[in-house]
Amino acid sequence: MKMKNMKNDSNMNLTHKKYKPYEAPTNPKKILHKKTRQNRIHSNSIQNKAYAQQVKANEYATANKKISKRKTDNNKNNTLSPAQLEYVRNIRKKQILIKLYQLLLFVGFIALWEFTAHHGIINDFIFSCPSKLFSTFIAMIKDGSLLHHIGITLYETLLGFAIVIIGSLIVATLFWWNETLSKVLEPYLVILNSLPKSALAPVLIVWLGANKGTIIVCACSVAIFGSILNIYTGFVNVESDKIKLVKTLKGNRFQCLKLVVLPSNVPNIISVMKVNIGLCLVGVVIGEFLAAREGLGYLIIYGSQTFKMGNVLLSILILCVIAMLLYMILQKVEKKFSGYF
């Protein structure tokens, strides 16, 4: 009986309970928030799928490029005749032999220098020897003096080089823009360019004093006049048909400069830079000879006055290495930009 009563009570409770059906929210803000959330989730999933497809497509494209490159290389090798292949091999052998001869010449010179100095054929006090140069190099590296002098010379050279290139571009542009100005000043530039720059150094020291500014001015005076003339000549010799085309399209003089003259002269400007970097280094050394207490030029003068020939020859060798490295950097820049112009 109790069980029956409990069942009846439970049934009564179930019947009396009122379960409300689900009612959608009537607040429009809640509906909009829910829809934007669903759209965001859906868009994120679509973006992830698109990104994955793009990654797969890129991997597939790179793989196809590698395969096609291998095929083209194989086709080139297959299309070349035996005589052509032999010609290519001979060119490569010739290049390797040239580098080998250069290395052997350098090693032979160093060995001959050391041998003659060691056996008393030449006076090692005056001519020094490679072993003494190496010991001097190690000693100056340890006390930090050599790196300090190299840094000073490099700083003055690069700053003078930047001033020369920027100044030359500005003056050459003004000459191209105004023909009257170029005709008036060009003879004076030719005269200044022909002057021996070492003769100007004492005058600059008297005018400006013995400081780094004088050395930088010496570096600029060696290179800037010839640089202006070379860049201006390149501006003048641009193809006239291209300038006429810009003018027929109602382009002004500034657009001719921007679209025709400057892009056409990029190889010429880079070649001028390759020449000027060595000239600026020469100008810095000339200035350091006369008005410096630091730098590789100062080391050369000080070493010659105190008969420390190791310092003199070591500084000269380091100057050669610096000039070679700077030239190689500009040569790589030229190769990189040669395909664009």
C-alpha cells in the first residue's frame, strides 16, 4: 500500500509540475551577439582552412620549381655538345689556375722575403720580415692600439666617402638642371681636379686646424671634383628619346630626372663609387700624415720617424686589405643591382 501511495504521489507531483518550453531570447542585442559569435567562429574556421590550403599550395609550388630547375639543368647538360662541354671545362680550369697562380705568387713572395731577411741577404732592420710583422700585429692587437687606429681611419674614410657621393649627386643634378650654371663652373672643376691634392693639405691645416674635420676635408678634396664631372657626364649622355617621351606625355623636368636620368645612371654612379672609395682612403692617409695623432697614416709617419719599420709596413698592408675589402663590397652591390638597371 505504501508503495502504491508513493507512486501515486510521484505521479501527482509530475502532473502538477509545469515544465516551461524553451523560449528564444527576445532581446535583439543577445540575438546579434550570438549571430556575430557564430559568424566569427565560422570565418575563423574558413580562414584556417584557407591558410592550410595556401601552405600546401606553396609547398607544392616550391617542389615543382625544384623539379623544373633540375630538369632544365639536365636538359642544358644534355643539349650541350661534347665540344661545348669541353670548352666550359677549360674555362673553369683556367679560372682555377689563375687563382692558384695568384696564391702561389703571394706565398712565394712572403717566403722569399722571410728567407732573405733571415739569412742576412737584406737588412731586416730596414726591410723588416713577415715574422716580425706578425709579432708586431699580435702585440698591437693585444694592447688594442691597432684596432683603435683602424677604426679611426675607417670612420674618416666612410664619412668622407658619404659626403663625396651625396655632394656629387647634388651638384651634378644642379648642373643638369641649369646648363648655364654647368657652363660657368665646369672649367673651375676641371682645374681643381687637376691640382695635386697633397699640395692642398697644408693649406687646409692652416685654415681649419689640425683635427679630424681637416682630414675628412682632405679626403673629400681628393675625390669630389672628378666625381662631379663623371656623374654630370653620365646625366648629359642619357638617351634623348626617353626624355622626349616623358615630355610628350606632359611630364616636367623633375619627372624626367626621377624616371629617366637617375635610373639610367645607377651603373655609372656605382662605378664612380668604386673609384672614390680608394681615393677617399688616400685622402685620409694624406691628412693623417700631416694633422693626426691617431690612425694608420699617423702610424706610418710615427714609425718612419722612430725607425719602427714593422709598424710602417704593417700599416701599409692593413691599408691594402681595407681598400680591397671596401672595393669588394661595392662590387657585390654592383652585381646585385645590375639586373634591375
